[in-house]
Amino acid sequence: MAIDERFLEMATRRTLLGALVAGFVAPRLAFAQAARIASVVVLYAGESEDDEPAAWSFFDEMRRLGWVEGTNITYERLEGRGEREYVEGLARSAAGRIPDLIYATTTSVALAVVKQTASIPVVFTSAADPVATGLVASLVRPGGNATGAFQGLQDAEQTRFELIREVYPGLKRFGLLLDRRSPDSQQETTHQVAAHRVGLDLMTMKFTNFEAVAKIFGNLRRAGIVAVGLTSSYTLIARRREVVEAAMRNRLALIGHRSEWAEVGALMTYGAEVADAQRRSARIANRILKGVKPAAIPVERATKTELVVNQRTAKTLGVAIPGSVLRRANRVIE
């Protein structure tokens, strides 16, 4: 009888202990099962080798906000290969993966994605005004499944022309390379107005297929043009190394709107700071991954400006960058 009583007491203790342990562990198991890794598809215009470093600020800000790759978030990178014809398939592939969010690094890619899906949240970093391109209904109320940040900077075009006049004081004519298929249809008019304000005649050269760019540069050089402005274009930014190489063969100084251009050999760039726009996009992505609908998040405008000068290119072209320009530069590539 004593043995049975001891056995019963021990069994009762085990039952109580088991219940306590189960009560302690169960909520944690439920939390572990509930927690899941967020999935994000990142779409690049060109090759990942070039575009991944250029998007570093987005990933860095996401880490700062607590999103650690491989721990609570995964990124699947898809490349646009610099071919506009490939964009539609790229967007379809991204939507087909049904991720929690798609991050589009250019306007053209973002436009292609929203045509493929109206439900998957899309965050973009755009060089063009997203309202003018039809990406969102308005900056305050995007109205769909896309929102993000853009690098629209008032009077940026005129400032670029003023800078190039400082570098080339006697300049009268300036070339402009324009992509006919760019979603930003206002580019030519904006540049024409800005050029005339500083006393420059603009020679606009348009292309449809990338293969025409090298020929255009040759024609510009034969026409006596020494400096060319680069406009917002999926194809141009995605294949920027090839663009710079073709320009250098014709000894043309390139002036762009994004720092990536100076980094691969353009003479200089001036515009909204790309890193600022990317950080803003990351903060928007963070809110969406935490449950906020894209339609409820206003599009943000990057406000910081950035002037980058490539001294290596200047020396190759035999151009002396004035001290007034160098002192204004946020970064000088030696």
C-alpha cells in the first residue's frame, strides 16, 4: 500500500511538472510557428554585379530597421539585363513568385510590375515623377499597390547646365541623349527650357534601340559637340558602362542625374541623392511588411542633393575642373 501511495505521489508530481512545462513552452512554440520569414523580390534594370552595389543604401536601411537577410527576410534578385524587351517577362516572373513585396529599382520596372499584379505590394525608387509617368494617382494618395520614393529635384536640369558652363566657359551647344521609350515624356521640354535659360542651344538626339547610341555619339562629335547630357532611361542606366565607353571613344564629356554615372566614368553628375531615395524606399517597405497598405503610404521625394565629379575622366579628356565646382562637390573621384 505504501508503494502504491508513493507511486501515485510521484505520478502526480510528474503530471503537474509536465503541465507547468507545457504551459511555459506552448506560447513560445506558437510564436515560433507564427513567425515567418518575409520574402522580397528585388528587380534590377541591369546586371546584379553593377546594380547591387548601387542599391546598397536600401539594404543597409532595411538592416537598420531590423530586417536581417536569412533571419527574418529573404531577397531574391532578378536581373533586367539592360534589355527593355526583357522587362515584361521580368515583371511577370516576379509577380509569379507571390512574394510579400517587390522592390523595383527603376520607373520602367515598376510600371511593368503594376501591370502584372494589382495585389502584391510594390515599392519603387524612381528617377522620374511617378505621377507624370502614371505609376501612382497622386503623391499623397498613391491609390494602388505601388508607392515609394523618387528623385525629382526642382531646377536640377538648370543647375547641371550651369555647372557645365563653368567647366566649359565658351560652350554654346550642348548634346542631349533621349530615350524615345522612356516613361518620362516631359524630359525634352524641361531640358530645352533649362538650357535656354543659361544661353545654351540644345542638340537633342533620340534613340529607340540601344545599338544606335554609339552612332549618335559619333554624329555629335562630328557636329562639334563636346558635352552630352544623359536623361532618365531604363536602357541607359542599365548599360551605363557601355554608354560611357562609347562616349570616351568619341571624347565626349557626359553629365548625368545619378551618381552611378560618375562612378562608371561620366564627367560629373548632379541631382537628388540616390541613397536618400533608397533609404526612404526602405522605410516604406518596412511599414508595408508590418501590415500597412501601399495605398495609404504617400510617395516621398528625396530632398538631399549630390554633386559628384570624376577627376580621372576630366584628366583623360584634358578638361580642367574649376575650383568653384570642386568645392561644391559632395564627392570627387580621383
